[in-house]
Amino acid sequence: MRTPGNEENMKKDSVEENVSDHEDVNHQKNESITGFVNDLGELQKELKRKETITCILQTLESDNDNLYKIIDECIKIIYEYLNVSIIVVAEFDNSIGKTKIMGQWCDGSVNNINGIMKYMPVELSDILNEKTMLIVDRKEGEENVRQILGKYGIRSMVAVPIAVEGMPQVYAFIAETRYEMNWDTHTISYLFDISKILQSFIYKRITNKSLRKSYEALKEILNNLTSGIMVIDKQEDEDKNKRVLFCNNTLLYEMKNGRKFAFEHYLNYEKKNKKIYSTKKYYEECYDPKTERWYDIHYIDIKWVDGRIVSLCNFTDITEKKKYQQKIEFQANNDYLTGLYNRMKCEKDLKLSIDDAKTKNSSGAVLFMDLDNFKSINDGLGHQYGDKMLKMIAAKLQKIDGIENSCYRVGGDEFIIIIEPAVIDESARIIDDIRKVFASPWYLVDTSDNKYYCTMSMGIVVFPQYGDSVSELIKKSDIAMYDAKKNGKNGFCYYSDGEDENSYKKLDIEKNMRLAVEAGCNEFEVYIQPIVDTLTEQCIGGEALVRWNSSNLGFLMPGEFIPIAEHMGLIVNIGEYVLKSACLFCKKWSDRGKNLRINVNLSVIQLLANDIVEVIKTTVRDTGIEPGNLVLEVTESLAINDMTRMKRIIKDIKKLGVKIALDDFGTGYSSLNYIKSMDLDIIKVDRTFTKDIAEDEYAQAFVKLIAELSKTLEVQVCVEGVEYQEQLGKLKELNINMIQGFYYGKPMRVTEFEQRFLENTR
Ligand code: C2E
Ligand code: CA
Ligand code: CA
């Protein structure tokens, strides 16, 4: 249609001169008939104009999608009516200096059609900007405008704006190249009317189109989101089909898979929030138990594209994120080995419990539990068995009523149990249940006779009475635990104020002991306590008992640091040091012609170290001690009941010619079977039996039994803890071979021992 110099039109315009139709424009040519311009003529022209406007409106009403085609057709109607040489409708953007032709008609008299279309509108744009309409004819027109038009061969022109808000400027240029004209007011107002019609038409089309386009674009965007989007009509009734105006692909997919949760959830939300329009954003994280999925849900009320008030709902499936979070949380709060909670979770929970106790004006308790001799299981049997035992213990603890959810593993073999205020009344029962867990043996290896005992020491602190901060309570329960350990294993101890001073030392002990061991154990000193033959009342040797002259902590008794040394594994180093020193003394004594025995304590942790036999062997060799003078004191271990292994170790030690004594007999889980199956040389009866031996019939009976049994078993018996003459008398009656106790001498420095028992008797 856009046919510059369309032949047919050209012919029509130049050859046929239709006076009645073109009276206005031909006005000048027909000056002689000016008088005919009368009412009738004007009426005819008016009718013609009305006719073209009707034509234009009809054209505009067509449902042709192509805006330019419609404009072009409208221009043709005007062009034919006005019979001017050129009409151009151009959209131009003067910011980039570009013109876009929407429609254009012209006759053959136009030479520079390209320039008129492309550049003239741009050149005129500044002038046009200031005016509603630009008229250049015989009467009107500024010089600069005339000059510009002249360049393009235009002699008269009307430029009418077709202003569309927010769009580049659109102008209709009606121009005459053939002659100068006089635009009459009717024509001008006619052009003005048409421009208004076109303007509103173009506006409607453009906004409509952009709306549709932006809606399409919006849909495209929404459909490609991974979260579900739903637009719900706020005013419609509850029928889902009517209410859901839009659903993106993600949500459709969800719904197809039976996850209707989103819509149903919206209805609930609406119930709470009525149907009031609110621009407030609403957010919720929710769980759908049916599908076991988690969603992030956002609602906001907005105006939809068609102006309706709708709720825009955004659903995001966050199940994976949630699972990951839960996993991370689990890892952060749980002990990977036992599945119990860990220290971090313990601290968090304890804080809540303290607050709870305070608000309820109630109490709770922290139980700090440390396994006795766990190290020996771990080192002796191997880590996998240690792990197995920890798991078994954890499982049993978790079954105890009232603490199912408050057991924590806070260190290698350390557990914390919180007794919550809600169950504090049951604490006695709970503690008893915990102790019962350790009363029966564990079967770690798949043969039935391999029973392992593991005991624990437990410190208990009550809160908020003895503290209301997490760190304070844990520290105090730990202190109480060490007190329990000191009082003999497998017990428990309540924290009470006043024990702080000594007990806080524990932490210092650990630190300093490590340093002392690293420095070569010189701070440790071996004391000797004499052991006397009952019949001859002669000293036959002594027991080596270690003391620690700590440069930082002062003088420490073994009870204060041996349990910690065992716990830390440092007992191995300290024990070797004691063994070596003791052997050297003994060798020195025999070199002086005094054949005395030396008893050395061997911790179960040392005993189960893989190289123990080798250590003893080299010590005996290096010190030159007569092996028969060395007596190693071992205790019945509660932890290790691996008879086969123990028997083998003892056998190997005995092969070196060294003697074995069973220490602390009568305490703990003594069994005669044990003595029988071990190839022992000496039984040391614990001093608890000595205390009341003069009066207590049970103690007498027990010692008597051991004495008689020892003959059959061919072992010697040594009774410890003899302090008084009466005790000694009774023990002599019972045919006990050896006596050790304050009666003959407390543990003393080697120099003193040598003075008293070597020189005197020489
Ligand atoms: P134990 O092996 O049973 O040592 C005997 C303990 O009883 C010694 O305490 C000793 O002082 C004490 N005792 C001896 N006669 C009497 C008495 O007539 N009355 C009273 N009331 N007590 C008496 P000590 O020296 O404090 O040692 C305590 C424990 O420390 C020892 O008990 C032993 O199990 C351990 N121990 C000491 N030195 C070593 C060592 O070098 N290695 C290892 N593994 N443990 C050691
Ligand atoms: Ca001993
Ligand atoms: Ca003993």
C-alpha cells in the first residue's frame, strides 16, 4: 500500500479534476468563481467530510491486527478527499533521530519523497514540540520553517500531532508541493478531528497490545519459575475452578501429582485473614503431612492485569533444603558414633533447662559420667570394641524413663545426662537405673564367656542451687565426678560447695602432669612401704608407691593424680618410670648384700599395652635386678575379663622370672575363679578387711578362708593396712604370711627406708 507515486493515483490526481470534491484545494485556481462558495457548497463539503470520517471510523473498526495497515488505509481516504500531493504519518523519536513511517500517500509531483519521510520530521521535531499544530500556507508560516520545507520542495503544509502519551511523537504531515495554498478553517478543524480519532485509536491499540504482550511475557516468566505461582480471585466464591485465575506450570505439575496442598492452604489462610485487601506480605513455612513435603508460602494481594484484586501466592517446595538443614542440624547436634546428642546440643538444652527450673521455681540436675577403665578396653581390645561398648551404653541409657531425650556424649568416654525439672522427683530412680546399666557385663566379642565389665563414676550437681550457668554446672559436675573416682570407682558423688578449692585443681593437674611427663618424670618420686614377714617380723621388701612433687601444684598423693593419669594415658610413662626406679633401688640393695623384694603397681592400662612384656623384660635386663625380686601388683580389672588374654600376658611376664601379686583382693568383683586360673604368687588382701579384723567376724572368716585357700593354691597372702598390735595378732593367728601397714611403717622416702631397713638389720 505504501506506494510512493502510485501510478493510478497519480493519473487520477493529475488528469481528473473533480471540482466538487476538491473545491477547497482548488480554490486558488478558481478565483473567478469565488462567489459560488455559498452555503450550499459549504454544506456539500461538510457532508463529504462527514462521509470520510465515517469511512475512517469503519476502517478503524476492522479487526485487522496490523496497526500500520489500518493507518495507511485511513490516510488514503483523507488523501483522496483532500487531493493534496502528499500525506505522511510518521512516528519519530528525536532522541535517536529516527523516523518510522506508519502510512504515506503521494502523487508524482513529489521528488524527494525519501527525504520527506526520513529527515524532514526529525528536522522539524523541535519546532513541532512547541506547537499543537503547524500551518504553513500563503498567510501563515515562519521563515525558518519555510526554509526547511523548501529543501524538500514543499510549498504548503499542515502538521497535526497524534499525541500518544509516553510514546514517540506521531505526526500527520499534509503537504502540497505543487502550489501554495490557503488552508481554510473547516479543513483545519477537520484535520484536527481526524487526528483526535486516530490518536485515541492508536492509543487503544498500543496500550492493548502492550498489555497483551506484557501479559504474555509475564506468563512466560511465571511458567518458567521453579516455584509454584497461583493467582486467586479474592472475591469469587469457594469454587476452585472459578477462583484460580492463573496457575503456572510448576504448580499445575504439583497439583497433577496430587499435591493440592497449595490451594487448600490458601483457603485456610483466607479464613484467618478474611477477604480484606491488604498490601501486607504474608509468609509462612509449612509442612504437608500427606506428601511429607515442606513449602515456603508467600501471599500478597495485588491488582491483576485486568484490575481485579487478587491474591498472588508463591509456593516453593523447600523439602530438599529442609532435609539438608535437618541433616546439618543433626550433624551439628549429634554424636556420629552413638547417635546421642553431642556437647553443643547439651549446652543448648542445659541453658533451656536452667531457665525452665528458674521460672518454675524447681530444680534439675546435671549428671557427669565418666567410664572407669574405658581406656583399657579401647587399648586392649581395639577401638572397634570400644566403639561397640559406647554404642551399647548409649542405647541402654536412652531407654531409661525420663532421660530418653537428655543423654549426651560429650567426650570420648564422657556422658552428660540432664535431669529436667519435670522429672527431678524421679532422680533417685533415674540414677539407680543408670547404675544398673553398668552392673551387668557386656558381651563385646561373640563368644559367650567373654564378659566385659565397665563401670562408671558419676558427678551430680543440682541446679539452679549450685549454679545457673552452663559452663559452671558442667565444670562442677565434672569436679564431683572426679571426687566419685577418688572415692573408689563405680560410684557417684554430689557436688557441694566448699570442694571447689581442691577440685578446681584437677584442670591444673592435667596440664601440669603432661608437662611433668614430657620433662622426663623427674617430679615423680618413688616412696617405699615396708612389707614384713609375719613369722620372723623381718622386712622382706617393700611396695613402691609414687608421689608427685609438682613444682606448680606442690606435693600430691597418688589418689589425687593416678586416676587422672590413667584417664589421660600418662600412667604408662609414669608407671615405667616407677618400675625402672624401683628396680634400680632393688638392684642397689642386693648389691649391698640385702636381698629384698620390690613390689611395683601395674595399672590395667599398662598391663594391656601391647608392649608390656617387652617393657618389663628390658627394664629387668637394663637395671640388672634379680627377676625373682620383682613383684608386679595387678588388680582384678573390672573392665577386662578376657581371661585368655590376661592369662597369656601373665604367663609371659612370669616366664621372665618376675612374680605377680593380686592387689586389693576382696574389693570389687573378686572371684575365686580368677585366682585359680591365673598363675599368681601373692594375694594382697585389701585393707578394708584389716580395719575391723580384731572384732568383725565376717572379716575374720574371709581372711581365714583366703589363708586356707592360699595353701591349696600355693600362693602367699599379704594383708595390707595393719595399723595396730591387735590386728597383727589376729593375722598371725590366721597364718598370714606377710603384713604391710603403718604399724611397720608408712610409705617413706628411699633414703629413710634404706636407713631403717637396710642398715639396721645388716
Ligand atoms: P595400693 O596399691 O593399695 O597401695 C597401698 C596404699 O595403702 C598406699 O596408699 C598406702 O599408703 C596405703 N596404706 C598402707 N598401709 C596403710 C595403713 O596401715 N593404713 C592406711 N590407712 N593406709 C595404708 P598410697 O600410697 O596413697 O597409694 C594409693 C594407691 O595409689 C595405691 O594403692 C595404688 O593403687 C596407687 N599407686 C601408688 N603408686 C602407684 C604406682 O606407681 N603405679 C600405679 N599404677 N598405682 C600406684
Ligand atoms: Ca599396691
Ligand atoms: Ca593394695
